[in-house]
Amino acid sequence: MRKFLTAISHNRVALFGTAVTTAAALIFVSLFGMELVGLETSVYVGIITYIAIPTIFVLGLLLIPAGLARERFLARRRPEGAPPPSTRFPVVDFNEPKTLRIAGIVAALTIGNLVVLATATYKAVEVMDSTAFCGATCHSVMIPEYTAYKRSPHARVECVACHIGPGAGWFAKSKLSGAWQVVAVTLNLYPRPIPVPIRNLRPARETCEQCHWPTKFVGDRLKVKTHFAEDEANTELKTVLLLRVGGVEGRKSQGIHWHVDPGNKIRYRSNAKREKIFDVELQKADGTTVRFLPKEAPAAADLMPGKDEWRLMDCIDCHNRPTHIYRTPEAALDEAMVDERLPRGLPFLRKEALPIITAKYASQDEARAGISAALKKAYDASYPAVAADKSALLAQAGKALGDVYCENVFPSMEIGWGTYPAHIGHANDGGCFRCHDDEHKSASGDTISQDCATCHSLLADGEASPSILSQLNP
């Protein structure tokens, strides 16, 4: 055994491997200890601690036998009669107390190595599954999605809960696809903008429905939408809807969530982005099937490449932007004014802001500077008294408009207003009307209705003081 340890000390490769492994183990234990005592670290420290350092640790371990094997290979090529190589393996006799002590030391070191590797493996998976790793590691690529995620209804739901879901199969699949993504980012091979992973997305019944109960009866829900007029006072307007969310009540489903009743299976054909829907097929609970065809046959360019594909409808067909939500410029302005990030006391702000934030800018930095300058220029030209008296509000508005732009538009990734439309509703996109257009017709002459009352009742439409709200909140 002493000869074996001597061989390591006399072989440069093995000695270097021992030094690397020892140093990596000490660094790992130190960083892991810092985390155990509660010291806050960034995702990059996690990557170094649980991915980079363990990789170096394993490489060091591999260098030790590699160096010894190389030494033995060279020893075999020595002239006949030369002294035996120092790397010749000893005869191990466990009856010798000294051998037992050395074997115990080797076993302890091996167990230590296994503990380090097991801990590193577990923590590496934990780091790679963290939201910070998904969103912040590849700044240029994922920062748009991460920005949208942080202000979404699912901001406290981890990325992996939706993009991977439970089970080892999808975990392995995601890591394999992630390997190519690392290569694409490293070699700058990724597309701009990043296409929505429609065809590779896990079915919502295996992810969304881990939290959301599709058969739950929700009933009717009141929704109040706030807008602002393009007048001097930026008048606040209210649109009030009674949404018939519905669901399954007893044995009968109704309302919007009739679509996800397990008794109703809906399939459809569409173009690659699912923005145009062609054939729609409904299989009812009694087993009968009805197919609705569009008024006009789909163009060849709209059909998906390859074989004819049908998709089983689920939550994502309507809620296609449940987390990574990009607002329209109008909605983004309204939201900022509701939050009072944009000062309502600045006359005509809603009117002046819209063309400024929808102008073209080469980068977000250019947008921030250009938006502030354009807003000041507009007020200096059209409202000089306001510009002079309310310069502080004007500066606040310029900064807030820059934030609004940078939350939704990312020129470096070629993401502009409307790049990623939302299909929920039908105010700004085809949405519901992709199917509910009164033109998808069955063989018996029935159509997929466009009757507004099926999904909601409009109680107030852009009113300054809707009477319905005073009745609900006396």
C-alpha cells in the first residue's frame, strides 16, 4: 500500500489529480457550509458550488487512476532487467493490522467522496430546477420571459412545475432538450424571437390540473376592467362583465369551462401557431361525435407540416399566456395608471403616451432615453404651461413609460408589441372567435355559436361611473 501511495506521489498526473480533488472538496465543503449557516448567495454561486466544483472534483478523481495506468503502460515498455515499476500493485493481506488501517482510511475517503458527490448531485438538480436558474442564467435569451413571469399570476410557482411537471420521464426529456439549448446559447444559434414551444409542451391535464380542478363549479364571476380616456383629465372608465365561468354542477356542465368537462372531448386542426382553427370535432358524453368544418378550406400554407395532426383541446388553448403575459400597449398604459406609476394628474398623458411607447427603438436603453425625451418634447410643443409647472410629474411619467416599454418590448430578442398574442377573450386577438365565429358548420347545419351571452353579460361598457358598481357596493 505504501508503494501504491508512493506511486501517486511520484506520478505528476496522479499527484495533480489528488491536488485538484482535494482542493475541490475543500471549496465545496466551504461553500456548502456557508449555505447551511444561512448565508444568502446568488444563482451563480449555486452553479459554481453544485455543478462546476463537483465536475472538477470528479475530473481530479479520474486523473489519479489515469496517471497510474499511464505509468504502468510506460513501465511495460522498459528494457528487460530494469527494476520493477513503483506502480506495481501490492498483495493485500487483511490479516495485517497495518493493511486494515490503510484499508479503513481508503474506505473512509471513498465514503466521503460519495457523500460529496451525492450531495452535489442532489443540490445541482435543485439549482437547475430553481426559477432563478431558469430565468437569470441566460440573460439575453430568457430575460423577456423572466420579466413577464415576475409580474404574472404565477409568480410564486416554480418554472419546472409547469414546464416539466411530475415524473422522471419529463424531467429527463427536459434536461436532454436543455443540453441543446446550452449549445444554442453558447454558439448564438437560437432564433429571435424564441418560438412558443406549442408542439413540445406537456399537456395541461398533467401540469395545470395539478393545481386547478377542471370539474370544479366556479359559477359566475364579476370582472371590472379599468381604462382611461384620451382626454385632458385622463378620465377613468369602467367596463363591467359578468363572466359565466361555470364548470360542472351536478351532472351538467355549463359556461366557459364547459370546454374542459371530461365528458366533452374537443379536438381540432389548426395552423402551426394555433391562431387559425379549421376542423373542430366534439365527442359528447353519450359517445356521439359532431364535426364542424370552416366556411373556407384551409390554405396549404396554413396546414401544419408533415402528417395531418389533431389536438385534444385543454386549458392552454384559451389560457395560452397564463404566466408569460405581454400586454398590449393600451393595456400596459391602463395598468400603469391604475397602479399610479403613471401620474393621472398630467393632462392628456394617456393620449400622448401611446404613440411614444409604440415608436421603434433599437434597444431598451435607447427606448428609455427616447421616451423621456419624446414626452418632454410633446409637452413643450403642445402644452408649454404644463411642461413648465409640472416638470417633476413629466420626469416621473417619462421613467414610468420607459418601464412600461421595457416590461413588454425587447428589441435584442425581436420581441415587440403583439409578438406573443393572448387567446383568452377576444378583445385584441382572435381568441374565442377562432372557433366561435358562426361559420364552423356541422353536416346538420349547426354552427359554433358566437352568441355573447354564452360566456358573459356586458353590464357596463366604458362608463365613467357605472351604476351597476354603486348597486354592488352601496
